[in-house]
Amino acid sequence: MSSNQISPFAPKNFPALPPIAGFEMATAEAGVKYEGRTDLWVLRGQAGTQVAGVFTQNLCPGAPVDWSRRALTTKADGPRLVIVNSGNANVFGGQKSQDAVVETARAAAKIFGTTAESVFLASTGVIGEALDASKVTARYPQMKAALKADDWENAARAIMTTDTYAKGATTTVMIDGTQVTINGISKGSGMIAPDMATMLAFVATDANISQGVLQGLLSEQTQTSFNAITVDSDTSTSDTLLLLASGAAKHDFISDIKDPRLTAFKTALHEILFDLAMQIIKDGEGITKFVTIKVSGAVSDISAKRVGMSVANSPLVKTAIAGADANWGRIVMAVGKAGEPAERDNLSIWMGPHLLAQKGQKNDKYTEEDGASYMKNDEIEIKVDLGLGSGSSVVYTCDLTHGYIDINADYRS
């Protein structure tokens, strides 16, 4: 897949995300980097909206991440705003980057009727250049006039960078006899090895749930959704995942994460997070194959995940998959370098239904023809059993092709 081709896994259509009570939004062309396309999104949640978030663990985060982390801990009585721009990550721009977040937040608070501390910011794009805040703030008046409840597809397109398709998901669920809606959008294609969430993702619901419960659910469910994916082993400086609940649904307030009324909501929320994460992997830069890696028999779940990520991030494994080569020796290498307990003669490795190797050697019944035939599939499953314990994990990745190099070799041009 070259830089101008749509991922072979792209859905035919963007899903129909319905309006959610308590939220309205608008997009605009700010010209941050791109010409002739939207690159700015504002989401406004009514007063009382609760917000949870997780952010990059990269130790060189962008100024918007620093700002939003503070906003998450600030009590706000007015409306909550999320402002996202694409084209410039506003990272490593020195004091100018810091000034830009202050300017964009304060101007937004004035125009949209809230406080600067109630504003969450996210930026994605080129690293190393401060954002020109004036390009963003100049669009606020027209965006306020254009606020509406059902502009999710345009929002998903506005936050894209190297993505080849807009990513969205929606579902409804019952809480205590009341129907609530959950919508989500995400963006990401490269620089994806999240250590919290993804590059950018935003999920909104009308559920009437406390901030503490939302935060607990998000922190837990991130581990088996966004933190279970990798495209290229690089953790972005801008990773931001926000979950907002307007409280507009007419069920009683939920403030205890153990409340049994949350059972169906927990499942539905994870479905949205997982769906958005899988869409990111299926839009991995240069992707031709989607890969699931299942690790079992580890000494712990954490150890299994580390082994899985070692396999998923190995350039040799990923290029072998791109070339439809069932090279199990590279998988053994990746398992062994993970830094986790592993014993060569206990390993078993499968490609789909085919047992390739066990007990330190090739399976006598396996043939190269079997492997070559299976590797022609668009979706590949690798299974590794370490034979040491009961720990298990599943991670998701894609192959590594010339398309990835083409995209990233000229990203700033």
C-alpha cells in the first residue's frame, strides 16, 4: 500500500453515529498544514459533563498533553470543551508551544462560554514546530455558529493525518431501563505502540456516571484495547484518549464502579474501545496483512503480553509476514529477546491451524507448502505457547512493507 492508497481493510462506509444528548460539535478548515480539508474539531459537552482520560507515557509529551492532564484534575462547573487540530502536534516547540495551548484554550473559553480550565486540547501531526494558535482561534466564531449534534463523520475526518480512512464506532445499551448511546472516533496509522491509549481517540456517552467510575473503566479497558496494539513500536508524544459522559440519560446517577447496573455498559464500552483500536491497526501505514498474536503458557499475563509485543514489534517477523514467509525461526528469536522467562525446548508455535515447531525443533508433520498457503491470507494468526505457566495475552499488529517506508520517508515534505 503506497501513501495514497486506502487500506485494504477500510470499511465501505463510515458508520452512522447518532447525536448524543448533551453534546454538540463543529469542524473547520484552519489551514494548520493541510489545504482544502477540515483540520479542526470542537466538541462541546453541556455543564456537568464528566471526563476521564489516559495519556501517553512518552517522557517527551506535547504541550497539549500537559494541558489536558491538568484539565482532568480541575473541577469545572461549566461546559467542557475538546479541541483537536491535525497537521501540527505542537510538540517540542519550546515556550511557543506552551503559549499556543494557553492561547487556544483561553480563546475557546471566551467564545464557547466556559473556563480555560474546562478545555481539553489534543494536537496531531508534525513534531518540532509550535502551533500557530491564531489559525485555530480565528475559526472559533464560525464554529460556534455551526455547532450541531450529528457531525461525527466530519469530526473523524478532521483529526486524520496519514490515516487512509475515518474511524468511528457506535452502540446503544440499557442502564437501569434507560437506553444510553456510546459513540467514538479515533485516528492513528503510524507511530503506534500505545502506552496508554492511541494517538487520538474520543468517546462520548449520555450515561449519567461519575468521573471516578469513568476513569476506572477507561484505565482498565485500555489495557485490552488500545494498549494491545502496535504498528511500529513507536509511542507517540501526543497519545490522548478521552471519555466524556454528559449525564443527559434519565437513569439514576452511578458513582460506584461495582454497581451491578454497569455490567452491560462495561461490555459495550469495551466493544467501542476495541473496535476503534482494531480500526487503527487495520489502517497501519503500508498495511497488507492484519496480524493477531496469541501467547499462552507464560509465567504471568504481563509476561505473556511482553512476549507478544516483542513478536509484534519485530521488523524481521513483520517483513516475513509481508513476504508471506512462515519463518518461525524469527518468531523464536522475538520470543527469546523479550526479556521474559522462556525455554527453547518448551516452545510451541502455530501459524493459524498449522503447528510449525515444538520441543526445540520443526514439527515433522509440518510442510513449507502448508505455511506458504496459509500466509497468503489477509489475516494471519500466530500462536505461541511458552509451556511455563497459565499466563496469556493477545496483541494485534500488521505487516511491515515498502509502503510504510514511502509514507514516513517524505512525511514532512
